[in-house]
Amino acid sequence: MKPLRHKYVILLIISLSGFAYTMAPSAAASKGAKASHWIEPIKGEITDQFGTRGGKHKGLDIAAPEGESVVAAAGGTVSKSYASDSYGQVIFIKHDNGYETVYAHLSKRLKQKNDRVRKGEQIGIIGNTGISTGTHLHFEIHHGPWTENKKNAIDPLTVYNEKAFQQNSVHVHKGSSDANGTITVQKGDTLWKISRKSGISVNRIMKINALANSHISVGQILHLDEREAKRRTYIVQKGDTLYQIAEKMGVTVQHIQQWNDLKGEQIYPRQPLTIRDDHSS
């Protein structure tokens, strides 16, 4: 019985050694996911997160102004750099820590396959190429190599704090804002620029000002404080016209068009229209 028992002990030791060996690479790789090993590829507004679209969205969408630089999240070697039907202009980087990252929808690629890149080095310019509905960076992190089914994809927000992507500046254009919490749009302004300088998210500014999209015009007054943007909502009824609604609410057609970003006079039943109490333009 003793020799048999001895044999079982040896087999157990071998099994445990093998288990420890197979677990070691994963443990080592997980260390590469520490936030200190990474830098944000761009600063902007997260517009879509990992796991949405029925679980098919395997990265972060980060919106930022046109022309903004995209940088390498960590040091490594460019594994792919090409124009894709879906990703658009895209760059893949294999990192020294065992991960691979993807930077998609670029307007311009500044690195080619096999180029070595440093952490924080510019690799491209944000864009709207491929299957994309607006200027943004689609950013993926893979724990291991990128595969077509993206089985190794991980949520970037397990590595980054969501606030890390936001700009820290809290100022607005000199002379363009007032004590009432409003800002007058200047030439060259975009919602992204105003958001970055005011520290208020684009979505928040759009909500406060009841903007249907990100289009703004020179001279337009934007509220940065929800308390200063008193408004009511009118639900369009069948047969309503803008002229009837304006008369009923005591405002002008032009105001309704501006508050709701209407390009013409066409409206439809059950459409919500913002009506401001202070009649600000």
C-alpha cells in the first residue's frame, strides 16, 4: 500500500505544478491591465460603451473635435495599419504587456505595420471613416491577440476610470460668458470645445439647451446652468402649425425654430417642442 500511496503523492505534485504553470501567464498578463501601464488614447466624451448593441460592441466610442490627435495607449509594435470597410482607417498595436489595442475610424494613419511606438506617441488623427455616424475614436483592448470574433476583448473601463477621458479645464472663452451661466457662441466654437473648456459634458449642454444635434451658430446663446434655462414642453397635436403653437404659447415662430433646431416649418403629431419662459434667443 505504501508504494501505491507514494505514487499518488507524486502524481498530485505533478498535477499541481502543471496547474500553477498554466495559471502563471494569465496572472502575469493581468498585471498589464493596471491603469498605470496605460494612457488615454484621446480626451473626449464617451458616447457608447463596451457591451452595448446586444453585446456586439466590443470597445469604447470616444467623441472629440475633428483634428484631435490619437496616441498609443501603451508602448508596442504596430501589427496592422490599413483601411477597413467597417473600422475605416485603423491601427492595431501589440503591446509589450501581452495586450493588443485597436484605434478605428481615423481620418489619417501616421504609423505603418511593424513601426515601434512609445506610450503616448501620436499614431493618427480622429475621424469618421468606415461604418461611423460621427467623428469619434472606436477604441478596443484585447487580453491577448485580436481575433475576428473578438473573444479576447475586455471592457476598457476595467482599466481606465471613465473620468480619465474628460478634459480637466473648467474655463470658457474670455468675454463670451456672463454671470447668468450663459455663453455666447464665438466664431470657431463647437460644442466639443465649449464642453472641454466649461467642464460640462456635450450631452448635458445639449439637454440644458434642448438641442436636437450638435450644430450651433455664431451669436447663439447657450445656457450652462440648468436653473437658468427655464422651459416648457409642448406636444404637437394633429393639425397644429408652428404659427398656431407660437400664438398659443405667446412666442414667435422664429424662437420655436431656434429652440428646437428646426430648419423649416414642418412638424409632426406627438413631437415635443421646447418653449422657453424667458424668451431668450
